[in-house]
Amino acid sequence: MTGSEASSSHPPFRLAYVPGVTPAKWVRIWQERLPHIPLELVQVTAAEAPGALRRGEADAGFLRLPCDRAELSAIPLYTETTVVVVPKDHLAAAFDEVAAEDLADEIVFHPLDDTLDWEQPPGRPAFERPATTADAIELVAAGVGVLFVPQSLARLHHRKDLTYRPVTGVPQSRVALSWPEERTTDQVEDFIGIVRGRTVNSSRGRRTETAEQPAGRKAGTRAGTGAKSGAKAGSKAGSGGRTGGKGSAGKGARAGSGAAARRGSGKPRRRS
């Protein structure tokens, strides 16, 4: 559980996530922007994630596609590389990348919680399907066969006696942020903005700040600004009037002085 629930009057925002997904960076941004709303992490399996969202056990969640779009909204985030998990002394470990057809003679485990969308994995099927990916990893470590998984799951189940290599020609897993369409709350919108990389100064990112700031304060600020602008305009107008008057008077004075000087400078005529 994340956040200070004891000091908050807000119910927690519940975020589900499936194995392999690391929500830490998004949780950190949530804590920085919305410290008054605690965030609760709910770990679920890939198979349980859609049902947990539909039943309201989480407000939003990171799951693996496909999911039922009739009830759930989803924003695809990224696609993971598929890898094959093998013992360190396996022939595939000598290559940077392998093709699926190169493993046609291998026993390939297909656990019941498999996250790759395919009808039948390549290679030879095992006698029975392991219940979980963790069980399949144990069998690979025993040298019985190999396993295809998204790279994040290979990292999650890392063992010193195993390694993995990227595989071509196989399905890939897509991770998405999902939530029930009928329960698109303000907190869900806030989290969508965080995941999409919106800054705190974006229109959606400032929603909470704007709501907490009285509207009258903004209106007053704008009114005050207008008054100042009007005062400046009036000041300029007044200065212009004074300048113009002074300039006209000055010109008149100079003009008069010049005429007088010209009249006074006439020379007397000599009498014959």
C-alpha cells in the first residue's frame, strides 16, 4: 500500500498490475502530484486482471492484451520482446537471437497462465501443461524443455542456471492500461494523464489545482490587470496631452519671438 492513508480523507486509488509490469515510476509521479490521495497496488495474475477490474476490485490496472473491449477501455502502452528461456549450457545460448523453427525439436512448455496469444506454441508439446509460469521455469531448470515468455517475465523469474534469448516468428505480448468504461472517475483520468506523460501544467494535469483555486480569485486577478492596463492607457493619454500642449505653446512662443526679432531688426533708411 502506498501513501499516507491515516492522514487522508480520500479513499485510495487502487491500481492492479500483472506479473512483469513495474508500475514504480508512475506511482512515484502520482505521489508527487496527488499526495493527498493514497495509491494502493493490487497484484493480480494475467488471467485475473480483467475480472478484477470488472468487479471493482481495482480502479484501473496494467494488463496484457487482448481484453474484452465491450466493458473495458484500454490504452496500449508497449509491446514486449518474446524470449526463450533455456539452461545456460543450451545450444541456443550461443546465439544473440534464435528463430522459432530452430527449436522445432525441443519440448516447449505451455503453462496455463501463458500470456502469449497463440493456439499452439512451436516445438513438441510437453506431456501436460504446467499450472504456472513459475512451475514451467522449474522444469526448464531441470533440463526437461524450454519456455517462451515476454522478456519481463524472464527477468522476473531469473535464475543463475538459466538464460534467455530473443525469438523471431512468435507472438508478442502487449501491455495496456485498462479500466471499466462506466467508472471513468477523475482519479482514473489523472492516472491516464500520468501514464501518457502529461506535465503538471497541461490542461488535464492542472485540473485538481484549478478546482482547489477559487474562481473569484482568477476573475479578480484579471479585473485588476485590466484596471492597471486602463490606468496606464490613461496615463499615456494625459502625458500626450501635456506634451502636445507644451509643444504647441513652445512653438508659438518661438514663432512670435522670431517675428518680433525680424521686425525689430529692420535698418533705418538714410535721408538724402
